[in-house]
Amino acid sequence: MAIYHLSVKLVTRGAGRSSTAAAAYRAATRVHDERTGLVFDYSRKRGVEHTEIVLPSAQRDVGWAHDRERLWNAAELAEKRKDARVAREYEVALPHELNAAQRRDLVRAFAQDLADRHRGAIDVAIHRPHREGDTRNHHAHLLATTRVVTDAGLGEKTSIEWKDADRAKRGLEPGRIEVTAIRSRWAAIVNEHLAEHGHSARIDHRSLDAQGLDREPTYHKGPAVTAIERRGEEARVVERMREDIGERLQLAAERGRLERESNELARSIVDTSADLKAAITAREAERTASPVEATQPPTPTTADIRRDARTQWLALIAEQGKAERQATEAHRTSTLDLTGNVAAATASRTTPGETTTREQAQASWLIHRAELSTGRDDNRDATTPEQGRAPPTHPDDELAT
């Protein structure tokens, strides 16, 4: 039965490719690249069933764009960047239920749809199956210009090449949505032609999961693997591809499970928030209705709590500073005053019961100093002029003698 296959590939200079080489290979022809001076000659290539260039309906009579070499040289010369995108390719699988003429009409209808949609030129090449491969592998390559076709040459970029921001400004969907629409459009056109020619087969651009089908998806081997198998050799890459598909299916199932769990968690969080808001609203209503609660002060806010805590902290710091200053002043007052007069000290000493131990020690020291001063004066008077003045002595030295 017919299968669905549509892949979108980009031809960019950054990958070392050119639109002139791509067009020459797919159409099995010779193209001279005026920008680089290279000549791409694939005229000996076999398997090309049909080629043509489809232009937008409004520019269908633009003669220069029907010349393949001139068209793709214009595409190359229009781009200046070294990593420029010079072409966009759509590769599609054709239903083997249709004959050659019907397949041409199908591809032509899809190419016209793309040309009118983006106003660019579409270079069509239909390839027949390889003589040693699957006889049902009819496919087509549609190489699209990245700029619109005008009478004077290629103009601005086509809408599909615009950035998503620019597309949004003009009321268009993002680029990925555009590609999905193109995939859907190809399935619709194929099904229309199958139904028109009396075939019951249908194709669907959606995934097997979206279609509700429980079967293993097919995979594209590519020309290298099919060439190995045509030579009768074992291609171990096929087994690796099967394993890779199995792993991807498991990962997809796991991602789906995690996504479902996250969605359920998000819903529960939303429900909890709604219940909390409802509870707060009900509490406020009860507080307003109750006269007792209405007289109570309002619940302090976080800002009020922070302000009260700061005030209390500052008061505590001030109180501690005051206590420290008082203790320092008391200590300074209680320090022995060793510079007072002897009379006061003697008077305090001769008054029993009214002095403390510290005061008594202070008075004793002052009296002792007075006695030492008197002794030094007596010694100074007893010295002869020849002997000179006696050197001063320390009170402790005199006490030691």
C-alpha cells in the first residue's frame, strides 16, 4: 500500500553545498556555476523519469526562470553570506498504485501548490526505483528557491525563510507550523489523486501514536545501506537502526509518562491555590460577621513585625550601653585616690566604724608617704656642704633598711 514520506532538507553554503550542484544531480544534467566557475555534469546519471520547472501562477510566463542553469545561478548570485541558504528541498515518496503519468500530475499539483504558497520557483525531478532495489520506490525531489520569482530576477526571501518574529508581524504562523501544514497538504493531495483514480489506499501525515495505531514504525535505510544489501552483503547498520528505533520509542514513552505526571502535579497545585484563596475569603467573611473578632486588632503584616522587632532590638542595645557606662563610672569612683591630703586621710583614719577597708588602706598610704617625706628632709639638713645633697631614695629602699 502507499506510504507517507516527506522530508525537508536545506541546501546551505555552510555545509559546503550549492544549489547548482543539487539541481544538476537531481535533474541528471550539466550546470555551470558562474560564481565559482565549477561545472557540475551528471548527464550520464540514470533513473530520472521526469523533470520540469514550476513557477507561481502569477509569474508562469517569466521565460528566464524556465532555464535551469540561469535560475540556479541567479539563486547563487543573490546570496552574499558564506553560510547562506540557497535552496530548500522537499523529498516525497510517490504511491506505486499510480502510473507514470498519474505520478507526474500528482507531483506537478504539489509543486504548483508550493510555488503559489511561497511565490518561488520549484525544480521538479521524478526518480524511478533502482533497478536492483524495491520496485515500488518511486520518489520525487522538489528543489525550491529561497527567493520569490520576478520578471527581472529573484527578489526578496520567500515567506517560509522568514524568521518567526517577522512572520508574526505579518500575521503568519511560526516556521514549524508552516512545515506541518505543508506535510498535511501533501497527504491531502495524494489522497485526492488516489481517490480520483479509484484506489482505496490512503496516507496520513500524523504519527502512528496520533493516529491511534499500535505497530512498529518503518525506517528509511538510505542509498548507502540499500547499495550494501543489493551486493548481497550484511548491513549491520540496519540492526543498529532497529535498536535505535526501539530506544527512541522507550524514551518517547517515558517522556510521555513524565509529561502526564507533571501536568497532574500542575493541576493539583492550581487546585490547592484555589482552595487556599477560598479558605482565606471565608475566614475574612466570618471575621467581619463576628462582633468579637471585629473588635480584635488586625493581624500584623510582615512589615509590622519587622518594624516592631527592630525597635525592640535598638532599645535592648541602648539599655546595654547604659549599663556598661554605669559600671565604668562606678569603677572609676571606687579607684584609690593616692593624691589626697594627709589631714583628710588621718581624719578618716581616726574615725572608727566609719571607714571601709579600701579607705583605710588609702589613709595609711598617705600617712606613710608623709613620714617618708619628713625623713628625707631631716637627712638633707644633716649633710655637709662638701658632701653635697644626698641622692633621693625610693620609699621601698628605706623600708628595706
